[in-house]
Amino acid sequence: MNTYVILRRGAWASGDELGLAAERSRKVGDEEMSDDIRWIRSYVLAEPDGRVGTVCIYQASSPEAIREHAQRADLAADEIIEVADTVVVRPDPAPAAA
């Protein structure tokens, strides 16, 4: 599997909507496509218009598997970018209070 970044810009009106989408994503990935895709983490974006988007890190067998996962889970997948390498300078910060 390769590692990918997926941009989902302004896809949700609220954090609650994003939470529902995250549960659909987890379910599809874990129960329907576990051989093809693994959700690693996501960073939630505060979009200028008040909506929320995400930058998601996934491992997947292909970009097509990511698109299929997004379609099954009713998610946006504005851009899919394969990761060439990882440079860790510091660990991720503690999550911000919601």
C-alpha cells in the first residue's frame, strides 16, 4: 500500500456533519474495503466561509481505491496526492478542544 494525502475542501457545514461522515468513512474502510484502504489520520480545516474541510492521510492500494471509498462513504475527494516520503520534525500536537 502507498500513502496518500486527500484534500476535502469545505465539504461539511459543521463539526457534527463531519463526525457523521467520519463514521461512514470508518465503517466503509474497516468493514467493506479493509484490504484496500486504511485511514491513518485527518486534520480538520477551518474554511474561510465557516465550513470545515479536511486533509486526510490514508494508506491505499491505489488512487482508484480512495475514489471508490469516497463514493461508497459519500465523501468528497477533491485532490488525491501520493506521498513521496515523510519527514517528522516533531510529533503531532495534542488535539485542539472542539
